[in-house]
Amino acid sequence: MAQHNEVGKIGEKLAREFLEKQGYKILEQNYKTKYAEIDLVTENQKKLIFVEVRTKVGEQFGSPEDTLDRKKLWKVLQNAKFYSGFTGWQGPERIDAVCIVLNPDFSIDRLTHHENIVS
């Protein structure tokens, strides 16, 4: 489990750095709700964007995208609704995913930003 947590932390750091370079403002990281945890809450172009970060070392057992099943997406959507309601956000919002594949030495093999994964 320790390796899994380490890979997740590395992925979140890489995703955060990537999004900040794209002009996203990070509002929250690892925001806990009663449903689960939101990896990153960001704002870009007056839009609130919830970002699910999925990280894997290699793709021999499937891609990070494969882990975004309906159950996971439902949880992310519930988290987003809860956060928006709790903070009183009134503007547009969306849910993105940043999927990262790492090499065995934890360098980036692939980083893909998927916008608006839940409609």
C-alpha cells in the first residue's frame, strides 16, 4: 500500500504543476467530503474545475483511464456537487481528469489532461 500512496502523491504533485503551468489556480488539494476526496479543486477562466488524478506505473495492467469507471465518476460528481453547495459557488463548473503513466523510476511516460469527463 505504501508504494500505491507514494505513486498517488507523485501523480498529484505532477498534475498540480502541470495545471499551474496551464494557468489554473489551485484552490484545494485533497479536499475531503462525506463522499470521498477531491484530488484538486481548481479555477480557470472563471470556471470551477474538479480534477481527478489517476496515476499508474506502466500500463501493463491497464491505463489510468481504465480506473475511471461509473462508480468512481459518480463519487467525483457527488463530491463536486457537495463542494459547490458548501462553498456557494454559482458559476460554471466541470470535472476533468489528469491521467499519468510513470516509468519504473517515476519519471513521466505520459500525462494526459481530459476535460469535462462527466456531463
